[in-house]
Amino acid sequence: MKVLLSFLNFTGVGIVGWGAVALGAVSLAPFVLMTGISVPKVRPRRWAAQLDGTKDWRLFFNTLFWNLNYWDSASTMAGEVDRPERTFPRALAVAVVLIAASYLLPLMAAIGTTDALPEEWANGYLADAAGIIGGGWLKYWIQAGAVLSSIGMFEAQLSSGAYQLLGMAELGLLPDVFGRRATRFRTPWVAITASTAVILAISPLGFDDVVATANFLYSLGTLLEFTAFLWLRATRPDLKRPYRVPLPLPALVTICTVPSMFLAYVCVVAGWRVFALAGAHTALGMGLHYTMRLCRSKKWLKFNTAVVA
């Protein structure tokens, strides 16, 4: 199934993008109906109800973070977007509102209209709540929407990873072969194939391990991005940028501090299995980096030398 879904990426970012929009609309529509139908049935007192017991904050923050991260993945496809300095801020602003509403409103509807016990809130319960609110048809629509949403996320993440490999090849960080594009669709077919192979390789891992490890590695990467962002603004303020955040350096430091504290927390609370997996991936990445440097210096592989990072 993963191999079949990967073929859509070979047709181009435009088709993947509009396909994701269509899948998103179909996936979000039942939640809009669920929220609307629930309005006369909601009991606001249920929103503030508290139950005794231990709260698993690590699981909560890991799940929340996994659902709301990877915003920077869109940057890898900036070269395929018309006027990214104008398009990206607008798209991100709309996406933040839509995503926040798509999580908050259905949860408020489900909590406010049902008296489910905590143990009932397992995977798939939101669809059960929709069935209670609107009937079986709404439950099945949300279940189908969950499948379509997963397909859309898969396609978007595969595109992001593939174009990141393409960019690394163009910068001379990876062999030139990763920069090859298909003749007809101009898509990086080698990078897409390599990204699909990585996805297939990690498929046997458990979902919890994948989420926790992805969060850990993403947190480390984002902390490096924040550091580089602030360092470049401080040392090279006049550098030409596709988009410049219209704030002074002290404000940028303040903005980056809050998420950095959260990212550090995600790293600290990770378990030993996550540390082991993340450590192995980090070591693999560092080993690959130095291997590529050796291959470039010895000319064992062909690299793009126009721009070498």
C-alpha cells in the first residue's frame, strides 16, 4: 500500500497539494457537522469536570506535540511555490486557525455531549462520540475520514522528505543522483524512491516508539534551527532572505525561548528506548555526513560543486 501511495508523489507537488486539500476537506467535513449537531446537546459543566487519578503528562505532551509539529517541513518545497515570501505566511496563518479549530471544537462537542469514562477514550472513541451525537452515518464518515487524512499526511510528509533530499543534493551534501528529476513531471524521482524505502524500513516499529523517537529527533533539529536562525539574524542581519520575520532580535529571542523550553521538556521525558533509537539515528546521520565528505574529497561519487555547503 505504501509503495502504491508513493506513486502519487511522482506526478508533482501540484497534484499532491490539491489532492491533500481535497482529502482534508472530506476529512474535516464530518467534524463540522458533528460540532453543529452537538450545539443543542452540549452541557458546559462537563468541560470542567475533573477525575481523580494519575495523569500521564509524558504521553499527553508527546501525542500533542506529534499532532502539532513539522510546520517547517513546508520550507523544503519553497522552490516549487510561487512567491513563497507572500504565500507561506498566509497559508500558515490559515492552517493554524483550521488545525486549532479542528481539534478543539470536536473535542468540546464530544466531551460536552457524552459522559464517557476516561478508559473509554481510547483510539477511535471520537468516532463513537460522533455516532452518539449524529448517528451511525456520521461515525462511519469520521472513520473513513481518518483513513483519508492518514493518506494525505503520508503524501505530504513523503513530498517534504523527498524535496529535502533534493535540496541537499543541490547543495552538494548528497550525491548528485538525488537531484535527478523525472523528464515529464520534473519530480525528484530518486529522492522519492529513497524516502519511500526509509518509510518501509521503519514500518515494523510500534506506533508509540515511532511517535516518541520522531518527537525527540524533531526537537533536537528544531533547537538547532532556532539557534541558527538567531545566530544568522545577529551576525548577518543584511543577508538576503526569501522571507524575513519583521521583528527585532530581542523579540525573536523571546519568541524562540518558549517553544525551546517545551522542546527541551520533550527530550528530557523520553524513555530509554527513545534515547537508544534516537541515538542510533543521530549516529547514523553523523556517520553519513562524514562519509559523504570523504566521498566528495576522494571523488568516489559525483556531487554538485556549484554550491557546496
